[in-house]
Amino acid sequence: MQPATKNKLTALIITYNEMGYIERCIDSVRFADEIIVVDSYSTDGTYEFLINDPEVSVFRHPFENFTRQKTVALQKATHDWVLFLDADEVVTPELEQEILKTMDSGTPHAAFWCYRKFMFKQAPLHFSGWQTDKNYRLFRKSSASFSDCKLVHETLEVCGSSAVLEHKLIHYCYKDYSDYRNKMLHYGRLKAKEDFYKEKGFSYLLMGIKPVWKFIHHYILRLGFLDGKKGVTICYLNALGVLERYRELKRLEAKNKLTTYLVMP
């Protein structure tokens, strides 16, 4: 009797200026049968680091939005089982074993959610809205695709049932104040473009209310105050990202009106 064929795994990552993050991420997925990275023309040495790693296949693709970038990466996967990580995430040894056992278990599920442990520098953040944070990370390429309806916080559309993995990913999202602030501003601008394309109009009322509500929701209702000063920092920066979303939407609408006016006969 022939032994069962081992399911093979592709680890996928997208990057842009990820030095300080990507090293740990790559080391944590070396158990995969192939590691593929799509880089958005990094300028901090990320690309050079990746091309010098013999276990990594790296490609360059100009950044349009997160959904497009992840779709490009997914198209390059050789194997059906895919583990898709952000560059600031790390697979623990316990999660590695769970992933391998799950793939070889004959599971009927097409995709698996994974909870994440948010790290503030080198210490875990227990609340501030992150305690229930989870994303699709392990899935079958043949049963999933990224929806083109979102430019940021992309949505994986799954054909089939889903389940949740027991062990958590480690999420090293907060390196320092400036780095996380820039991430939130970048996400805010992308969300504004998404709103603009969907013809969601700018509103001073929403610009005033939404950032305040974001802070209150995460700091009070999601228990951010229990994280101390770290909670204040994270909740403030998350709210700042929402404020930037409306600032950028206002700029986009003003630019569009000016362009329309200039081309009118």
C-alpha cells in the first residue's frame, strides 16, 4: 500500500520596506515547501535581503493597493495550500505543527481563520480592540480569491466552509511610534480612495464624529485603558487613521471638482 501523499504548502508574503520585520517572518515559515515574496520596490534593503536568501523566490510588482498585490502573489503559488502572512507576522512552533497537521488531516474546510497576538514593541497588547483580531491565513488556492471591492483590509472570498486554528500568530505591528503612525495614515488614505471610487461623499460631520468614536470604542468599550499608556497610544493612532481617511477624501473630492472645472468647455 502506497503511503499517503504529503500536502505541500506555499508561504506568501507581500513587502515594502520591511527590514526589522521580514527577517523573523521568513525564518518562521521555512517549514513551507516554497516561500514566495512580492515586493513593491523596497528602498530599505528588503529586496536585497530577500534575493540573497536561497529559500525565497522574490518578485517585484509596483504597489497599486493591497488587494491587487495579494492577488499577484496568490497567482504565483505553486501549491494548493497557501499560508498568506503579512511581513510583520510570525508563525510560532505550535502554530507550525497545527498547520501541518491540519493540512494532512483530510480536513473538509477550504480556509482557516487565525487569531493574532498584537505586540507593542516586544510586549503583548492584550486589549485596545485587538483581543478578537483574526484573519484568514491558511486556505486552499483553488477555493479562494481576494475581492476587488476593497483596497485595504482586503477580503478573502472563500468557496467552502471555514474553521479557526487554535494557536495564534504573533503580530509585530508596532515597531515604534513613527512607524505605526505612518501605517495608519497610509491605511487611511487607501480607505479614502476606496470611498471615493464608491462615490461616498465627504462629510464634516463624519470627520468630526468617526475619529472620536473610534478612540472611545477601542479605549473604553474594547478595554484599551487596561493596556495603560500603550492603550492610549494605539487607540489615538487608530483614530488618527480614521481622521486621515476623511482628510484625504476631502482632498480627492476637491481635486476632482477642480479637474472637472478645468476641462469644462
